[in-house]
Amino acid sequence: MTIHIGDTTPNFDIETTKGTINFHDWIGDSWCFFFSHPADFTPVCTTEMGRTAQLASEFAARNTKSIGLSTDTVEEHNKWILDVNDTQNTNVEFPIVADPEHKIAQLYDMIHPSESNTAAVRTVFIIDPNKKIRLMMTYPMSVGRNFDEILRVIDSMQLSDKHTIATPADWRPGGEVIIPPTITNDVAQDMFPQGWNEVRSYLRFTKVD
Ligand code: BEZ
């Protein structure tokens, strides 16, 4: 199945380390950070799981629930979580999907055969409370993800929803934002009474809170 930005995220019922869940019901009114990783008891994955747990308060501040996936069983996940907690000095509280038959990995196109026929690559899906896929990132097995970037893109999308803006390259919270070209200057006057800096007619910067 090909998944695109803007699609309703495919739903499923599955066993996790926190019991059986229905994905859409579990997301509820939150945003969701859904990420796959190749296998339990592997070094890069251990650091990623630990980092997700360490950032629990940052995800909560963004009304975002985290959920991991690998193609191992709940029993393996639970043993591995003890190691993650121990080595990364944290406490993994979020669920990890058990997908030994690759049902969800196939559904979400997480198996990339040139990398592995059985282990998932490192994909990220950010899903909004309407269950829409808002962002996808795919990393090879050798590259651990940048969690500053994961929080940054959630901040950008939530700000964009609030103010109908876009964010420029390397934007950080508090930085200038862009008025999209679809908004005319007439309309922008109502939406952005604080004004803007018009570098070109299609390149207008403003500030929002
Ligand atoms: C890791 O998580 O360390 C890893 C997993 C599969 C391939 C390479 C690295």
C-alpha cells in the first residue's frame, strides 16, 4: 500500500507492550509520533528508544503520543525495554508494537528489501488528531534519528495549523515564518495585522506567537 501525506492513517488492531490496541482509538484526540526500527537489542535502536522516553514531557507538551514498532514479539520487547531503561537511564512508558509477522510493517511500507526482507527501516509518521498523515521520514538502518528535528516538525505543523503559515529552512520556534503565496496581501492584512517584510511578492516574512 502506498501512503501519502494527507491520507487517513491506516487503522489496525495489534498487540503492544501496553496490551492490544486499536490504532485510531489509541491516538484519540492527540497527535502521534509512530516510528519503526529494525530490531530489539540493537545499539542504534536502543538509543532511539531511550531518547523517546527521555523526551516524554516534550511530546506531552505537544499533545503527542509516541508509539514504536519492530518486527519482534512483546516478550522480546519487554526484555529489551529493561536494557533500554538501564543503559539510557530512563523509563520507557510508551507502547511498542509487536509485529513478528510484518503485518503492520507491510501495511506502512516499512520493509525496504534492499535493506532487509525481515527488519523494518527507520520510518517516522507524524499523525494529527484527525488521523491524517502529516509527515513521513525514512532513514536507513545505520542512521539514528534526530529528535530535535522530530520535535521541530511537530512545532512547525501545529503553528501552521494555528496561523496558516509556513516555516522557512532551518526554522526554529520563535523564528520568522512565511505567509503562503495563496494568501493575497489584502487577506494577509486581516490575518497578520502585525505586518510583514516583503522580500519578493512571493516571499513575505512575519512573526506569530
Ligand atoms: C541498530 O539499531 O543498531 C542497527 C540495526 C540494524 C542495522 C544496523 C544497526
